[in-house]
Amino acid sequence: MPKGNPSAPVLLSTARGTFRVTVDGDAAAPALILSNSLGTNLAMWDPQVASFSEHHRLIRYDTRGHGGSPVTPGPYSVAELGQDVLAVMDALNIEQAAFCGISMGGHTGLWLGIHASARFSAIAVCNSAARIGTEQGWNERAATVNQGGQAAMQALAASAPGRWFSADFVAAQAATVQAAQAWITDTAPQGYAACCGALANSDLRSKLGHITSPTLLLAGASDPVTTTADARDMLADIHGAQLAVVAASHLSNLEAPQAFNQAVLQFLATAHPS
């Protein structure tokens, strides 16, 4: 693929609603699906498009409740988010794909690995955990957003840099940080809160042994949300999993795109050599 701009999003009709997606790369190449984190959208993956689409048919989509995808009544479940991925694959006639997700997207990848391993040639679980945060914490955040609406989303955006990026990155890359904050303010409060509900009620720790797809656990060395310890805990429970640590905080694909891209592409090349 030429190293130009990413493809424009389209609306894809699926059995589970109409999702906003982009497709880049050779249609005959192995499929790779990217899943965004809470409070972002498919644009978060722009730094990956050129590299990833060189060897893959690259599909990005907005998670339910985010961007141009359905904002349906919540709370959602991680099972619903995983079934959305399968519906997108079915609508694109993709029988099997590799999957890469960050944070909530990575947690969705764990669910897919547990419940639909046959559909996935490889799964990269990035800056995530089998249990993210606490039920109380997520329920409180959902309640705050449901009650506060857009003002609450703006407050979350103001506090996000400290959770998402290292202090040095925030100081040096103001434009990227501001773009990430805008993703939060552009997210529908109802959709954001509904996804908080999904994370509140999901604990996959006891089921990790069911994952049979090759799995990469990628952690940010300075991530305060999903730590390297979280990644190592999963490493012990997923047979044959690999661990990669990059010098970044929570949104490692934005903070350290070169290291992130290299780690994921090396893993995918090993998981299904061309």
C-alpha cells in the first residue's frame, strides 16, 4: 500500500447494527482488526495504518458507543463488544483475522480469545488486563457521566493526559495530547457510560486458560492504568503468550508508535508467517 493517508471511514451494515469502519491494504492479505480504547475512536490507530497495512488487510472500527458506531442503551457487556467484532468480520466476509486492541479493546480481545479462538490467528492485547479497575470505580464513573453529560466528558478529557501519557510526552507533544482529549469530548456520554458498565462487570482472570490463539501481551513501562504487573499476571495464565514492554504510558501506540508497531508486527509475523 502506498504510504498515503488512511482510507476514509465508511458505514458498514452488520447483523448487530451499522458500524463505522475503515479498510486499508491489499484485500487478499491476511486480515487484521484494530479495536480502540475507551473514549477514543478508530483515528487513534492512524500511526499504525501505513506499517500495518503493508502486510495486512487492515480493518479499524469504532467500538459500540463511540465515534460513528451505534450508541445503544447500556450498560453494555464485554460479550456484546466481542460479538460486535464477529459481526463486523462476518459483514466483510472474513472467516479468520488477527486482532489488536488497546485497553478496552485489548480486554475485548481476551474475550474473543476465550470464546472464539478459532476465528483469530493471533491476538495482541495491549495496555490491558483481565480485570481493569474495579466494579465500584467504573460504576461511579458511569453514574458521573450519565448525570453530567457533556460537562462530565469535558472534565474527563481534562484529566485524561495524566492517565494516558507520560509527563514528558504531554510536555513535548501537545498537539497529539489535544487530539486525544478531543476524542473524549466527541464521545457520546451514553455510549461512554455504557462501556464503563461493560468494564465494571467483566473479570476474565479465571478464563484465560481457554485462549488457544497465539497471544501477545504488550505493556507500557509507565502505564498507571494497566500495569506491567497486570501483563505478567496474564502471561502466567495464557499458554505460550509473549510479553513486550515499550517505553510509554497507557496509549502506547500514540506515545511510542515505532516500538509499538515493531513489537506487534514481529509477533504477527511469527504467529502466521507469510
